[in-house]
Amino acid sequence: MNKIQLFFLLRKNTKLSEKRHPMFEANQYGKFFGYLFVGIMAIEFIALGTFFGWLAAKEDTAEMIFYVMPFLLIMDFGGRFATQQTPLMLVKPYLLTPISKYSAIECFLISQIFDGGNFIWMTVFLPYVFVVWCGGITGWAALGMLFMLHLMIVVNSQWYLLVRTLTNHHFLWWTLPIVFYGLLIGPFFFLPDDIIDQYTGFIADFVEHHGSLWLLFALFAGLFCILFCINRRLQMTLVYDEVSKKENTKMKHVSEFNDLNRFGQIGEYLKLEIKSTMRNKAIRARFISGLCFITFFSVAIAFLDIYQSNFARNFLCLYAFIYFGATNLTKVMCPEGNYIDLLMVHKENILTLLRAKYYYYSAILLLPLLIQLVPVFMGQFSILMILAYLLTATGPVYCMLFQLAVINKDSLPLNEKITGKNQMENKWQGILSMTAMFLPVVVVMVIESFFDSTTAFWIMIIVGLAFTVTEPLWMRNIYQRMMRRRYQNLEGFHATR
């Protein structure tokens, strides 16, 4: 079997494995909403590409698109985290087969080149190139520009695979993309306008007199080959380390959290949640990345002149309090699916576990609360806004997300972070996650259209406080409905371990 045949065979097997997944039918609804979102985004991208093309043709500056490419590459890099898996997640089943492991890795790396996410940016590039071609550049120059722009996206996909693999292995590797993109776009935010003009003018003059589009094309082609080889080597090394459970262990002090003993069984489950966050790779990574995102946006809103619109300020304030619930509570009971049988032994064990989860995820909101004080001191947020969105999170949003405990029936691997999948197991996870992110802001803006922001925040505080105080009632209702589905859920947890 040659590599071309192997490539098509592995693509076929990947499609079949998705269809065999127990939640394949449910995920069809998620795909529908995903396609709808992509369609809307494509229309906006076409308009954006046409506008930039018209502007470039008017100013007789066909290379204008390359000035905004750093920002497009950052958007592309961030968007891939929600849609693109690393080859390590796909190659694990083939490690015991007689085919070459490097060939399998290569096939999966090549398949990323033809991933649909790479071509969505053509909705920006094609209108732009067409307009500037009509504006006077030659056909060969337009074609070369189109290939160059697409190659930059492909190189960015290989860069994403490298960063995603390293950050999955150790969170300190996040400094790599932060430093890289910080150096790339930092000057546009922190340097004076005259220095930026000199900087961009120097680059434009250098390219005009000492370079060409085809030289730039060769440079990025070489960069692609280098990243491809690094990914090929690195991912094979790490997948063997994880599958063989190779770890560097050392003796260290383990906290017993004895102060929680006073809370009885709830205290024991609180210890379990804390230790899961500290020890399990997937949960720990989401926790650390959440703190980084919240800190970044809080500092940006406090000290920069961006995100100053009413919607952006409300959304980012809510985002700080919703993040942990939207990323972890959407999968509530999925980690426990690995040992759900033990939780069924004693009466109301699961009810106690759910209440402990609620207390834990309410308590960790103190961290974003402290971080959000920075924009409060800078006059960007008000204390009333902070309290409104804090109680919205602990009240109606958590009540909504905990409903997923009734229908979640897919076990989530605890430590197989690199080779494990990190996707939505059913349609409601995606729907409720997006609802939690946007609905409170929409409600606030609707109320503001009739009253003022102070009234809107007071209404949100009252509603959030009502849900928070009545937590024992709606949590018991969730538990009772969960028990009515326990055998159906048990079958799902057993099938996906």
C-alpha cells in the first residue's frame, strides 16, 4: 500500500469512526448550527474582502491585504481551537497496526492542509484579489497573490498544530504564541503613529526594491516544510509518551484540604473537584487558559481604547464569569461517567456531588471577580455591573448548565489530553453554552432600550439572587429527573469509556 492509498484509507476510517460514535445523530444538529454560522460568517467575509479590495484599488496599493494579515492569522489561530484536532488525537488507534507510524502521522498532517477551515478565508481573499485585478494588476500577479495568501493560512495551520501539541503537553508553552503574536501586533497598539508609519514604510520599500511576491512565496514554502517536519517528529514522540503513560514522577507534598472535613460528604466531593482541577490535564488546562483569557481582556479593556462599545463591555464582563461554567459544566457528569457505578451505591450520593460542584464553581468566581476590579478602578466597569453578572452566573446560567447532568451520558477521559477528543457530545452542550454566553447580554441591552443601565443591572441582580437562593430546589429537581434516566445514562457511560 503506497502513501496515497493510505491517505484515502485513513480519511475513510476517520469518517466511519465519527459515524460510529454514540452521539453521532445528536451531533448532526450541532453541525447544522455550525454550517449556519459558517454561512453567515462567509457572507460577512465576502463583504470584508470586497471592501478592502475596493480600498486597495482606490489607493493603488494592491499589497494592502498583507498589512492586515497578522490580525487575520490571529483570528485563524484562535478559531482552530474550537474546530481542529491534532493528528495525535487521530493516530492513536493505528499504533498497534503494521503500517508505518510516521506514514500515518504524515497522512494526518497532509489532511490538515485540505481541511475546510483553510478554505473559509478564500471568502475574503477571492473578492479582494478579483477587485484589485479589476483595478489594474496583471492576472499572474493576482494569481500569485491568491496562492501566497492561501499559503500563509496553511503555514498558520502547521503553526497551530505545533503550538496546540506543545501547550497540551505543558501549559508554559503558551508563552510561545503570546510572545510571537505580541511582537507581531504589539507595535500597532503601543507605539506612536509616526513610528508605525516609518516601520511599515521601511518594510514596504524593502519588499519593493529587494524582494518579490515569488521570493516571499518561496520563504513561506520553506517555513511550511520546516514546521511540517517538526510536527512529524514531535507528535510521534509525544503520542508514544502518552499512550505508554510515560511520566516523570517525583515525590511532592500532597495537600489533604483538611479544612473541608467539617462539611462532611460535600467536603469530600469539594476535595475531589479541587484535586481534579490540579491533577487532570484537560481540566487544569481549561482552568489556566480561562484565567489567561480573562486577565488579557480585563487589562485590554482597562488600559486600551478597544472593546469600548456597550455590547463589547457587557459581553466581556459576562464572559469572565461564564467561562468556567461554559467550558466545564457543559460536560457535567462526563468525567464521573468513568466511575458512575460507584456513585449509585448510596442514596442521594449524586445529589451531594452536584451540590458540591455548584459550590465549587461558584467559589472560583472569586478569581474573575478580583481580576475584574482592575477595569472597575479604571472606570470602565461599575460595581453594579460586576454584581449583576456574578449573580447571573451563579443563578440562572448555572441552573441552565446543570440541566445537562440529566442528558449527558458520554464518559470524558481524564488525563488523555493529547490523544483524547475535546468535542461536544450532544447538541444541547453547544446550544446551552452559546445561550449562556450571549443571552444575558441581550437581555440587558433589551432592558436598557426601555430603561437605563442601572435598572437593567438591578433586575439582573434580583433574578440572579432568586435563582441562587433557590438552588436546593432546582438542584433536587435535576437529581430526580436524572434518576429517572439512570439506566439509559449508565448504558451511554459504559459504551464510551
